[in-house]
Amino acid sequence: MSQRDTRLIGGIYRTGQILSSDGILTTCTAYNRNTNDVVGLYVLHCPPNVPPHVIQQVLQPLAQRRTHASPHLLHISDWGVDNNRIFIATDPPRGVTLRHAMDNENIDLQRSLDLIHQLALGVKVLHEAHIAALDLRPQFVTVETFMDNNSLTDRVRLDDIGLRELLRALGASNSTASDSLAAIDPRYASPEHLNSQPIGPWSDIYLLGILLFELVTGRAPFVGHTPAETGVMQGTSAVPRMKQYMYNVPDELQAVVDCALSKEPGRRFANVNAFLKALQGVALRQPPGPLSSRRRYAMPTRAAPAALSPAKWRSQHHTRLSRLSAKAPTSRSRCRYRPSAPWPRSRASMPTCATRRLASCKNASPSPEKMSLLDVLILNAAILRI
């Protein structure tokens, strides 16, 4: 009797690298034996008490998502049931998650607006298909960076394919980990979602506002010491000022965030089109230029020296050398002894200041009580070194 290949799913996909595993759900790469392509594969292990007709019913929304293609949405290519396993084949994983980009990359203001704009375009496609209440957590958004016309370009893709509703229908939404697909992270949840009120496109507008705030400032707008405190802050706390964390945030952008993060759904943007239009109206300030351009008065510039002929250059060079050699030390600082040079061995080569003080001391023959400390030190050094 031949042993069954557990890595072969649906008779087509052979699983490869496991990307994540959360009890009932496993995400991995797979090899399509029919097309010789690498795909992304979601494998759900169904509980034994789930009837087959319930499984077919929960898989019906996948057909609706498959018909809407967009570069900002994860494309679903195939799905099916293999014994007690549900598999969903998608495009292969590319790039990094938005969570990874926010934690490890320096995202400026212009790039933040571009990333949230592309993500909103993907949300708009799903809203037009009457698909809302999306999972917009950063770990389920992919950012792919590639070269386009000798410049780096980002492509944002929403990886939500409706797995949260699928897991809830199968009774597998009891996970409490914040990064679990079935769990609710209060940092990325609307107030009506946390209060068990109806959710819809207005809730996705709220999540877009949270991501916009975090992309610009580097932190989530509402974070408490515990998940319960974070949930309370989502429904009661005022929106923080982004200029507390980023000095060059335009006032128009703060107004966009305030509108998107309104506690009442009726005060938010009516749809994603209104949100995108408000983003386009944000005027970014140009970064400051060089130091000379930031001065109030321009510094005068010195004209470049004219080219000299060889004869004139030699004349000026000899004149400069003669002036330097004619200069004699006239102050104590110029006669100061340099420790790197050896001490003189004769009185003729002794420094001028020491010779002058030694001669004055010998002529005057002062008593030790009337000599200053400097005279004593110089006299002792001269006597010992001669």
C-alpha cells in the first residue's frame, strides 16, 4: 500500500517553505505541478464537526473576490477542499510587510502619502464590489520595492482575502495573539468594532486614518498599557497632534487625519474617493536647501584668483619667502621653547629669552629672595643644560 504524500494538496500543489503557522491556519509557498509556477498557499484544517455544505458556503465569497483584479490586491487563483483541509492559492509572496517597513525603514512624508494612497486604491476596489470591514493591519499589507526608470518605486498590496470571516465561520476565532489572523488588535480597530456595533466602509476609513498617522509619525495614535486601555482610548481620546512627533506635518494633513479618526462614523469621509481627494489637497513643504540658501542675506563670494605666469609666480614666491625670513621673534610666545626640539648645548644656541634673563641675573647678582619663580626656573634649566 503506497503511503499518502502529505505535502501534496489537492493533487496539484506541493507545499514548500512554511511562512507562518497559527494552529488551524498555515501559510506557505507551493509548487503548482500543472503550470510549474510558485504560488502562495493558505491551508486551513477544518474541525471534524463542520458539515461539508457549511464549508462550501463559506468559500462562496472567494469567487466574488477573484473577479476583482487590481495591482493593489492579492489575486486569488484557485481554492478547493482536500479531505479536511481547505486550500486557497494566491499570487506568490513578494516584498516585505508594511509592519516590517515601518519598523526598519526611514519613511519620509512623501513616501507615507504614496503608500497610503496606493492602499486606499485597493480598498476602493473592494468597496465598489460591496466588500467592506477589511483587515488593514500592517502585517497583512505588502510593500514591494523595485526599480522603475532608474528610481525606486513602491507597490502596495492588500493581502486580505476574507480569511478572518472564514475562520469565524469555522469556529476558529478564539486566538488571543495580537498578530493572529482571527484576533482583533485594539490598536487597529474602529470604536464601533470594539463596541460590537455595525461595521462597514466607514470602519475602513478609520483604519486608513490610523495607518496614515503611524506612517507619518512612526507610532500608533492610541496605545495604552493594556489592550483594554487601548480600546477605551479608541473611543474616548482625542486625536494626538502629529507635529508633536514630526515638525514638518502640514495642517491640511492633520485635518485629514482628524476627519478620518472621528469617533462618530457620520463625521468621517463619506467614501474612499473623498479620502483620496483630501490627500491630494495636502501641500507638502519643500525640504530646506543648502545653508547659503537658508540665510536671510547671502554671504559675499570671493572672486577666483587670476592665473599667474610662471615668472610672476616665482617673483611673488621669493618675495613671500624673504618677508618670512626677515621676521624676528618679538614676543615671548614666539620664543617659547618647543618640547619636540632638543635643548641647546651651548649658550650661543640658547633661546633668546633665556639668554637675556641669564645675563640680567649675572649682572645684577640678585639675591635668591628677590628672584621670581620664573627667573629661578629659567636659570636652573640654563645651568643644567650648558
